[in-house]
Amino acid sequence: MRTLLHPASKAPALTDLALLLSRVGLGIILLAHGWQKLNEWTLDGTAAAFADMGVPAPTAAAMFSTAAELLGGAALIVGLLTPVFALLNIVNLLGALVIVHAENGVFVTNNGYELVLALAAGLLLVATLGAGKLSVDGLIGRSANLSGTPRTERAESQAVAW
């Protein structure tokens, strides 16, 4: 029963594969939205649209949103500073949820919050669990063992501290 409820418990590589696929999927969506804001709508057009939606400081919000989505999307795809970029995009999405989408209900066809909520939920998992081994973060983590302490001893000492 444990394997059914926790499939990655017997195959940790499944967790890394799931994190990779989740990061890449979320990253592609964010990158596409950021590119749309920059290239198709332009920053001025995005700021004007934000102003029409009642977003405070629409020019700053357009610049933040575009940068978070473009840079964060690319960073998520390769798994670089994953928790940082995931959290920045969660902040961006929470703003969109509260300011624009919440009053329209759930469904995206009514400009509702379902996409924003789904993206934020996925990003929360990635921010919490990290990028996994199949990422730049994973490579950095494996090569940054400067203390000389074996990884299992470090993990055990950190677990006790918590």
C-alpha cells in the first residue's frame, strides 16, 4: 500500500523525473507569457493593459511580471535558482489572482483564476522541493561539498536540527 500512495519511495529517480517535467512544463508556460508581454504586446502595451485592469503601478508591474516570467521561465527549464524564481513567480501570480482574476470565478474562459491557481500550486511544489538532481541546481549542490563531510552525515545532522 505504501508504494501505491508514495510511488517514488522505492524509486527516488521518479521524484527527480517528476520535478524535471514539472519545471520544464511550468517554465515553458511562464517563458511564453513573458515573451508575449515583451514581444507581442510590448512593455508599454502590457503596462496599458495592466492599467485598464486596475493594477497599481502598471509600468513597474509590467516590467516585474515580464522579467519574472521570462527569466524565471528560462531558469526553471534548466533548474537554476529554482526556489527563488518559483517564489518570484508565485508573488506575480498572487497579484494577478487578487487584482484581476478572483472576481471572475474559476474558469479561464471567463478570465477566471484557474490557470493562475494551477501555475502557483505547481510553482509552490517546485519552490518547496527544489529542482531535483536533473538540474543546474542539482549539479551545483553535488559539486559544492566543500566541507568534506559525506552527504549522508550532513543530511542526518540537518535532520536532527529540524
